Amino acid sequence: MVMRKFILREKAGFTTSIEEQPLAVAAGTYIHDFYLGIKGDLASTTTVPIETFADLINPFQYRVNGVPKLSLSGRDIAALDILYFGYVPRLIEGAAGEDDKIFGLKVPIGHTVKAAEAVSWLATRVAVTNISGEIISVAYTTRETGKYSGMFDIRSLAGTTGASTGKATLVGDLPRVGKLIGIMLYSSTVPSSTADSVTLSKIELYRNDVLEYSADWFELVGDGQNAVDTALTQPARDLIENYALLDLKEDPWDLTKDRARLDATVGVASSGYKIIPIYQI
């Protein structure tokens, strides 16, 4: 299997967003991954947590015929790498007056480009307080044959919980685009050493209106722990702190045939969350 890698941006200034860029590849090309790196200069009097800095990219998108197939923030990509794929990017959290740096964010694609398909990418920049001199690097890899079993479709669905706690339907009908192989969840509020409150306290996943998966946050984080060990640096631990994983890769749900609904018991009112379904199509 021959892998090739091509640079699209090499330590380029990232003080404004990179608008949609066509990717000039021939039909039949298998696009394996994109790789991203970012750097920012910290103000002389303060630090910026790496999880905050990661959302300098928000979102990165891969598009087919103008339609996003992957749309994730930098932090979401890093969490996906660590929790789902067991791959840890290099995370450097500097002191005041130094740099924050993230090297080697890996964005899974798995797309064999068909005739008449136009593929493109973009990186939207969102300013991060106390960060300046932003730099980005972007590259992509191709292979002669596919390593993944299908093209990924991974798009973040963001929301805010209602004004009261209790059970609520987060997504009444998950997108029916392919095989659901996992769901990554983000809660703005998560348990700490002094409190148990969590935005999404409990998750219930229904297939064709039959409950097939139920877990509270304390259990959900276990699905990603196979990829997380004590060797993780503190910045990596901080970055994934607000994420949990529902891992279905060993028993995918074919949502081209079935319907899926995601309910939650809300533990914190008016709190932000994200649902990130992971499909292969």
C-alpha cells in the first residue's frame, strides 16, 4: 500500500478564515486523511488552555460537491482522535508569553473520489482571546487502496439544554446517511472532584423506537478509555474532559434501513452540548 502526502498550507498565517478550497485530484483517488497543525503566540501576562486554543479552528470541513461530509472544531477532532481512534496528537500548552501548539490533528476521510465529484476543504478561524500570530499547516494523504471500510460522515450537532432538567429528546431522527459506528458527546458541565452535575446526565439510544443503549455519564466515559492510558499528558486529559463516547464500531447500526432517536436526562439547564454521530457510508 503506497501512501502519499501533499502539503496544502505550510506554516501559513491564520489570522483570517480559509475559504472553501478545491482539491485537485483525479477520479479514483483514495483520500485517506487530512492533517492539521496550529500555533499561536500567548499574551505576556496570561495562559490559554489547550482545549480553548484548539477551537481556533471551528470548523474544519471536507466537502463533496459543496456538501459538508465532515464538519468539526479543532477540539472535536482532537477528542475524536484520542477517544475513538486511539491516536494522540502532540499538544503543547505554553506559559505566559510562550506558544500554544497542536501538531498532527488527524482528520479521517476514507473517500474514493468518483467521476464528476468535486472535493474541497475549508478552515474557519474563530479568534481566541489572548492569542495572536496564528499559524496553520494543512496536508492530506492518499493511498492506492482504502484502509478504512467506507467514507466517514462526521458532523457536529450543537445545542443548548432547556430551561429545566429532566428527560428530553436531543435528536428525534439521527441523519440516515450510512452505518452509525459511534456517537461522541460533549457536555459543557461535567463532574469534578467537588460536584456531580453534568449537562447530559444519562443517554438513551433507540432503534426503531426500541431502547437498545442506556448509560449515564459515569459509564459512558468508559467506552473511550481503551484508547486512553496514564501516559496521556495533562493537556490531553484536559482536552477530552468534557467528552464521552458511545462506541458502536463492533456492532454498527445501518441507518439507511433503521431509525435512531437519542434521548437524554438533562442534569444542567441552559447548558451547551454537542452530539457528534460517526458514520461510514
